[in-house]
Amino acid sequence: MATKIWENKAAKARAIFEGAERELKIAEAELKENGEKQGIKKWLDYQFESSSSLTPEFAEFRKEIKRYIKKLLPDYLELIMPFSSLHFAFSGFIKNKKTGEYVYFSCSDVRNWQNEWYDNLLIRTAENDRDFTGGSNDFCRLPDIAEKTIKLTGKI
């Protein structure tokens, strides 16, 4: 009889443990998903409010994009200021200080082309930081902007 009582307690403890283990796996998956949506990635799949003027959300997005690009660039690549923001779009220049060459990059309206700013950024060579026509159009993912800039502006 005492054995049966201990078997029942053990079965209850196993059930509690298995339930807690399932909850832990779910919590870890949610934490990972939410952690990946921090910073710049929180704007992926985001529906921006349409407006005839600058919205607070786009102003915040623009600041985060600028910070993100600066973090991606090694010391010898410089994000030229001012970083331009058009109506729900952005563009800018990066200078390779070692070669003296520039690239121009641009993103279309984030309201109409969801995630285009992240997955398909226009980038091309430029003569200087005022050359908006520049060389041939090329494209890259935002996380690859430093690598693409290095390729376009000459080897280190």
C-alpha cells in the first residue's frame, strides 16, 4: 500500500515536471522570437501610418536606421551627414576614407514597399556626396551595406 502511494506521488511529480518543461520550451521560443524583433528588426513587417507629414513612428524608425547603419560600418567607412529622409523614404552617402570613394544608397517609400528597406536597398557608386545619379544601380540587404560599400569603393 505504501508503495502505491509513492508511485502516485512520483507520477504526479513527473506530470508536473513534464508540464513545466513544456511551458519552459514555449517561453524560450517566445523569448527568442521577441528578442529577434528588437532594434531594427522590430520594424520588419511593420505597417507605417500614412500621413502628409512626418509621423512620430517614422521619425523613430529613421533614427534607428541611422544608428544601425553607423554600427555596421567599420571605422574607415563614414556615413555622410545629413542622412536624408524623404517622405517615408531615406537615402544617404557613405565614404570610404581609405580610397576617397563614395556610394549612394536609397530606400523607397516604406509604406508601399514593406521590408524593401531591409531586403532590397538601392546602392551605387557616386562621384561625391551630392551625386544622386552615380553609377549603375545595384542592390543589397541592409545588413550587407558595409560589405557592398567596400566592394563598390575599392579594396582596403
